[in-house]
Amino acid sequence: MAAKNIEPLTFLFADDGSVPNNPTLPFVAFPGAINLAGSAHAEEIIEKTFHGNGWGQSWRNGIFPYVHYHSMIHEGLAIARGRAKVRFGGNGGKELDLSPGDVAILPAGTGHQCLWASPDLLVIGAYPNSGRYDLCRGSKAEHAKALTTIPAVPLPDTDPVFGKDGPLLKLWHG
């Protein structure tokens, strides 16, 4: 089994005036949630895990080196290779050191920025079936619009790592 039952880390970030973050849903991190030990195909294990739990539109890349957020969709990120220091929640947020198998789930509006990455960093991203991708960088117009779009983003039906009974649903659905 690829997913390890891990106690999630949660953070609720405040609106900093540029990045709205999410006023009700916490950012969730699962350190070491996906067991990649000995695998030469970590990206395929992560994609299979995400897709098997209803999170698709996946991509392989890194994390942008500037603060950005998505106001109309939630996002799941998992580290396949390498390491990164990522700040979540905008300029006043929380810095996390991420390594292979770590998963971060960002509710719509959550700012994120890669502060440092190893040259071999490979991140797999995915989205729930509901919502629409957008890229916001913190302009006043984007922020004002995001305050109305963020609360309208539907909750996902599943946790991208642990499925229908995963901790994300308990955290986000109450």
C-alpha cells in the first residue's frame, strides 16, 4: 500500500491583504504520507494515488518561485524527488521543508511559493473534479474577486491520498 496513515499538520492562514488564503478550510500537510521507498517511479506512484482517489488534471514540475494562489480550485501537491522549502499562506505564512512522499493539500486561496529547491525537485500536482484552475499573483483586483470565488469552491468528495474516509474530509467537512 502506497499511503501511510499519518497525523496531518494543519494551519489556518489569515488574509494578508494580498493573498486571501482560505478563511474556513485549513491547509493540510501529510509528512511522508506516500511510501516511495525503493521506487524508481515515484511520480507514477503519486499519480496513481491521486487519480485513484478522484484527483486528476495532474502535472509534473516544480513550484513557482513567486507567491501565487488559486482562487477557484483546491490543489494537492506531492514531492516525488528532491527537496524544497516552500512557504504556504503568503508572506506571513509557514515555511515547510518538503521531501519525497510529503503531501500538501491547499484549499482555494492558499498562497504558496518555493523559496529553495534541490536541482532534482519533481512535484506532482492534482486537483479535485470540481473547480476551475486559475493563477493569481496577489493584485488588488484578483484579491477582491477571490474573496467571492473562494467560498464558492466546492469541497472535494475524497482525500487525494486516503480516499473517501481520509482525514481531509473530516477536517474540511467538519
